[in-house]
Amino acid sequence: MSTEPVNTEEPSEAAEQTGRQRLVAGLWPPRASRAQLIVALLLFVLGLGLAIQVRSTSDTSALRGARQEDLVRILDEVDDRTKRLQDEKQRLEDQRTELENSSDQAEEARKQTVEKEAQLGVLAGTVAAQGPGITLTVTDPKGLVEADMLLDAIQELRAAGAEAIQINDVRVVANTFFTDDEGGVRVDGRKIGPPYEFKAIGKPQDLEPALNIPGGVIQTMEKEQATATVTRSQKIVVDALRPAKRPDYARSSSS
């Protein structure tokens, strides 16, 4: 009776193949629980923190390990940069201050120019003026008041501090002149007649006494049978104007 050898390798290989398949089937697709995912995330964060700490430690270690002359050079560079920044800050602050001062000076100069222009306009008679002062009214029923009497009244008012004067509808300025005319008086070539009304802006308590001094303007007019009355007021309006004339030859030396 003949016998055949039994093949013992095939079952072993089948068993091994079945074990591998089971291992693969157990690992793929991966099956992770929620707890495992949380643990993995924490491990990732921990590793990242350790990496950052190691890098920071490496940088600090690099400075610690630097030579003394290198540290001195780095410190000098930091000091130089700080000084440059401070100088730049100071320069900008100085520019701001200069601009503010320039703006203030320009505005102040403009205000002074406007005020000076108004003052010169009042003196030249080219702008109206108002303020405290007096009104002198002279009635001359017999026509005996002459030009020199009216001129004396102007001179007394000026000497007492009058800043703006008009007589009837004529503005009185520095070069105003009076001449006699039939039935009245001419002021700067313009004829006016009684009653003569003077409007003068100034300190009332100085202007009125100047006209009432013994032997002064009012007494002189009363001798000619004229009547002169003075009225004080806190608001006198001098609105008679003269045209502004430009000199033919004179020019400002600053232009």
C-alpha cells in the first residue's frame, strides 16, 4: 500500500494570509474615538509650544553667547536709533510750534492791519464813525457868525480830544478850510448855512468845557446875537464821508 506525502505548507500560508487581512481590516479605515481625537489635539498643541519655547531659548542663548564687543555694538545701534527717533520727534514738534506761531502772528498782524485801516479811515474821513461825544448847535438869525468863528470851534474841539468831526453834512479833516460867503460859510468849498450843527466824537466831559471857557467859542458867538447849545450823548454818529484820493506822485516807501 503506497502512501503520499501530506502538504502541510498550504494551510499555514492560508492561516498567515488570513491574519494579515484581519490586521489590515482592523487598522483601515481608522476608527478613532472622540477621546482619542482630543488627546491627539492636546499633544499637537503641546508639541507646538515646546517648539516655540526651544526657538526662543535658542535666540536668547545666541545673545548670551555673543561676545562682549558684539553686545556693545548692538547696544550702540539701539542707542543711536533711539536718539535719531528722539531728534525726529523734536524736529516735528519744533515745526508744529513754528507753524502755530506763524499762524498766530499772521492772524494778529491781519487784525492790527484792519484796526489801523479803520483808524486811518476815521482820520481821513473816508469811513463813518460813532461813539460818545457832543452836538453843538449854533443858530444865527442875523447872519453875523463868520467863518473864523466856526474854525475856532473846530480848533477847540480838536484841542479837547475830538477824534471825528462833521459840520452839517461836511466831514472835517486835517486840511479842512473855511471861507465866508454870502448868506453862509463855505467849508472846503461847499456852502453851508445856519443853523450850524457840529457833531464831535470824543470824551464829552472834555469837549463841552472846552467850548464854554470864558471868552471862548460860545461867548464869542453869543456876542454876535447867535445862540449856541451843547448836548452830550453816548452815541454820536459822524457819517459824512469824503472820497478817498490817491496821491499823484507820493508812494509808500515800503512798496
